Amino acid sequence: MEIEDGCFGGFLSFAELERYFIHDYDLDAFRDIKPFQIPKSKDCERYSDLPTNGFLNWAACPQPPRYAEMPPPLQRIQTNNAEEVVFFNVQKCYEKVQCRKNKKSKQRVQGATINLRVTTDTPISKVEVYVERLPKAAVLCGDSNGRVPLKLKMENLMYSDNYQRQDQYFSVDLDSVYHNPITGSPVYKLSTVDSERRNRFWLLAYIVYANGRKSQPFYSEPFLLKSKRSCKASPY
């Protein structure tokens, strides 16, 4: 069988064309090869149950949540960053010295003036400062005084460049109070047993605004109170 120019000689059957192109290849060997079985995925199994009429019931299929049904996005809580109380020059330890006044001997706190700065962006009415024994220390030594108010002294007032924020400076003296005004018991009564843990105090302050609102408490660093030892040399 010869091929003429531009076409095959006459009309060839498919079997003749196959023999012409394949020539000497053994087609029986290729016919014995079975096709590779590809496993069906879960999606294929799911969509194999689709109706054969060409119509699909989309209502029965899982739908993504609508925008109106989605949960609301998280909202950032806005805090008042301009509200702040900072305690300065709080020492780790203060000493009580023995002094006599009106024929009465008392132990007074020496050199315990603490400065603080109050920062706000709204007008304030006053600032309340209290001294308190640490909660764990109060439980150990049985102190029931709680928070005792201290006398506050105004030192300075400064405004920001745009007058949107004000810094007020105050000072308090730990020795401005001796007895609890309610119970009458000494505020700084020292314990001789486990004094490092039982004789610890701190300060806390509140900002009271012109509308009557009270801020959260601001705490200072804890400090230790102890009795001052005598420096007199022994005569012996």
C-alpha cells in the first residue's frame, strides 16, 4: 500500500490506518495493560450523588454565613491614658525615732516626705492619699486600721502646650498622722516578730473629679518601717 500525494489511496478503514502508523509494534501487549485506578476523593463521593437531570438544589447544600449573621468584630476598649498618679522618692525603708513632747514619749517617722504627680485631662476636685499596711502584713500582725488618710500639700501646677492636660504636684508626710482618726489606735505600730514582713506599708491615691467620679487606686512602691537604733557609744 502506497500513499499518494495529498491523500491516502482511496478511503482507508481505521484498521488499515492503525496498521500503517503502528507498523511492527505489538498492540496486544498494550491492550493487556489495565488503566491505573485513581482513588476518589471525598468531594467526588459527595458530588456523585448529584441529580442526573442537570438541576441542583442549592438550598440543600451548605451555604457560607451571611454578613448579617456573622458575629460583630472585636472592638478595642478605649482607656483614659491621661489619668495617672506617680509617686517619687519613695525610699525602701523609713525609721521611727523616739521623741518627747508635752511630757509624752512617742516614736515619730523621720524624713518621710513623699512627692507625687497627678496627671489628668479634665478638671479635678481633689486628690485623696492614704497610707495602709500591706494586706498580708496586716493579717500577720492583726492590724485593723485599714486605709488612713494623709494630709496633702499642693506644690505646683503645670499645663501642657495646648492646655489639654495638667500636671499637679503634691507632697505628703508620713508623720502627718499618728493615730487612726476612727479607731484611735497607732497607725505605725511596729511588730518585733518577723518585722521584715509585718512592718511593710504603701501609699495609695484616688483622683476625685469635678463631676464626682472617682478614679481607680494608684499604689506606690512598698516600704519598710523600723525603729532607729541608738548610735551612742557604750561607756564600758
